[in-house]
Amino acid sequence: MPQPSDAAAAARRNRKVRQGVVVSNKMTKSIVVRVSRTVRHPIYQKVIKRSKKYMAHCEDPSVKEGDVVRIMECRPLSRNKRWRVVEVVRRSEEQVQLKESALNPV
């Protein structure tokens, strides 16, 4: 198997990474992630929140709505999917409470 060239390795390192909240997990192996950012209005100089939704590939079925995930750019996987889930940064509060209640039965 040939070794990747330095240019190919550099391109792989420069992939975009975004962090956002899972909005929908109703599809098989796909989730929708809302990524929010703040920008300054060019005329009024007020800080505005902008958001964009990305479809991402997710093999892990335990990712639920409300989880904060990190996604990375990748090759096109389908018509709309160009991102994949790298890691789950934080679980939603509902899942944390359910796990705690399961560990501490009253």
C-alpha cells in the first residue's frame, strides 16, 4: 500500500470542524446538527447570532436530540451529507437525568 504524499496529508489535516447541537435524529445513520455563530452587523455593529443546519453521518445510535457534537468535513456520502460525527462533546440533560435515576433507584 503506497504512503500518502505530504500534500495529501496536509489536505486531510485542514478539514473543517464544527460544533453544534443535534436537532433531528429521525433518520437511519444520519443526524441534523445546528451550528450557531455570532457575527457583527456590517452597518449597525450589533452582534447577531446566525445558525446553519448540516446533515451528518452518525454510526452511533445513542446520539439523541439536544446532544452537543463535533462534526468534520468529509467526502460526499449522499446528496446532502458531507459531514460526519467525530465525537459527542456533551449529552443532553434528559439523558444525564435518566442515567442518574437508573443508577440510584428510590
